[in-house]
Amino acid sequence: MAGSENQKFCLQEVLDSFQLCLSPNKEVYVEHYVAGWRGLVKFLNSLGSVFGFISKDAVSKIQILVNFLNSENGSQYATVQSMVKFELDNKLVDVDKKGICPESGCRTLLRLHRALRWLELFLERLRTSKEDDKTSVMCREAYNESLAQHHPWVVRTAAGMAFFALPGRPTFFEVMDVGPPEQVVAILGKAVPLISEVYLITEELYLKHNLLDLP
Ligand SMILES: CCCCCCCC/C=C\CCCCCCCC(=O)N[C@@H](COP(=O)(O)O)[C@H](O)/C=C/CCCCCCCCCCCCC
């Protein structure tokens, strides 16, 4: 999968990954979760180097999780549920905020999990938007309602500047490459509830184990 972030973006592929994410008993498969993010990073990379610092951060977090999946404990990382249990049972998570385990699977996935909420809010705005609506405004509103609350001023400022470089809605829809706007809206109508379900399952799990504030 190395270097796949430079390949062409495919919205259906992202949708498929998030669909495959959920097991019949509603566990979240880490493999498909990271595949969904890899697909999204392709989209980000197609927008140009202004978004490079965001893409780099997302790729490094994806890679940390892939490394866990490929490690000798890989089977423990099959689902978010098994990962949480394994890392908590083995004291691999910085629950006491002492600065240990800076790269646990739980804290790494939490960063992507918060970003998933941004994605859900952004895609819902995109889905219900009108032709003249600005993607930069939709993106900023979604960011302020979610990720921004976890970012320091310097990151919020850099992100805010990058949003100005977002292409307009028509170009956005073209890059999605799934056909006319009605088709994009239809696919987004399937993607948003799926993403929302994956988000809610993870949120409840993290809440139950008091992991939502991991440093
Ligand atoms: C269906 C197609 C349309 C939507 C396509 C969206 C494509 C988005 C792809 C990736 C999104 C980026 C995910 C970013 C993960 C950020 C994780 C994070 O919060 N990291 C921060 C904290 O990490 P630690 O320091 O604690 O390890 C880190 O400080 C962040 C640095 C980078 C800035 C992140 C800003 C995120 C802004 C929201 C994404 C905007 C993308 C716009 C593209 C439409």
C-alpha cells in the first residue's frame, strides 16, 4: 500500500472501505478504517501542496496504525474494540497523562476519529449545499465545530489559511469523479450515515473507557 496516497481519488472506494469497516456485531475493523483514510488522503493530495502539512500528519497517523497491524501483536489490532482492550490490559495507553506511550494505537486512532467527525460535518454540508456555496466556508464551519477544539492556535491558523485555497464546489464535485452533481449528492447520501455510524460506535467505546482526552 506504500505510496497509494499519490494514486487517483475514488469516492466509491472510500465508501466501500467505510462500509467494510463494520463487522456484523458492529466492531470497527482497523484495516478498513485506515484504508478509508488512505483514500481520503488521495483527495487531499490532489488539491495541491498547500494541504501538504495536513496530508503528512494524516499519513503518519495511518502509518502508525498500519505498523501496529503488521506487528507481532497485529491480531490484537484487528478491530478498534480489540485494540482498546489489548492496549488497556497491557498498560500501553497514557491514561494518567504522564507522557508515556506517546504513540499508542488508541491515541493515534483518536486523532483520526476526531477528524472523522469533521469529515461527517463537512460532507453533510457539501451534500445539502447549493451551486454557489463556498467549500471553504463549509470546511471552516465543520472544522470549528469539531477538530478545532483539539488544536492549538498555530494549527488552527494554518488550517484556516489552507481552507482559503480550497477549490469551488463544481471543481470539488469534478475531482470526486462519480458523474453529475446529482450522482455526487446520492453517493454522499450513502457515505454520511455510514461515516456517522463508525464515528458513533468509536465515540461510545472511547467514552466508556475514558479515552476521549488522551494526550
Ligand atoms: C469525499 C471527498 C471530499 C472530502 C475529502 C476530504 C479529504 C480529507 C483528507 C484528510 C483529512 C485530514 C485529516 C487530518 C487529521 C488530523 C489529525 C490531527 O488532529 N492531528 C493534530 C494532532 O496530532 P498530534 O500532534 O496530537 O499527534 C496535528 O497537530 C495536526 C496537524 C495538521 C493540521 C490538521 C488540520 C485538519 C483540518 C481539517 C482537514 C481539512 C482538509 C480540507 C480538504 C477538503
